[in-house]
Amino acid sequence: NKTYSKIDAKYKEEYVVYGDTLWSISEEELKYNKYFENKDIRKIVNEIKRINNLENLNLKEGQKLLIPTY
């Protein structure tokens, strides 16, 4: 079994497109990003919000988000 620590995380850049929400982005990350495997979607939303220093859940089209990944 391989375990990952937070230290192993890298970041990818994602750009917000029309209609994206933190929830929809988090759903995609839950499906396809091993970093978020088996995590509660609310924790993913909060982690993305925290990493990107977002004051609220509002996103702007073209906004760059950093998403943790392995």
C-alpha cells in the first residue's frame, strides 16, 4: 500500500469556465484526481477555497485555481 502525505502534493492550474462552481469542480476532482480519493465533497470544496484564498464561493470566468494533485 502506498500512502501519500500532504508534502507529496503538487498543484495544477485550472481555469474557471462559464457555469463552473466550486461544487462542480470538486465533483470532477473527486472522480478523476487521486489526491481527493475517498474524501467528502464538502472537504474538497473547502480545501480548494482555502488553497486559493477565496473569501466566498463565487467564481469568475477565466479565474485561475490551483488544485492539489499527485
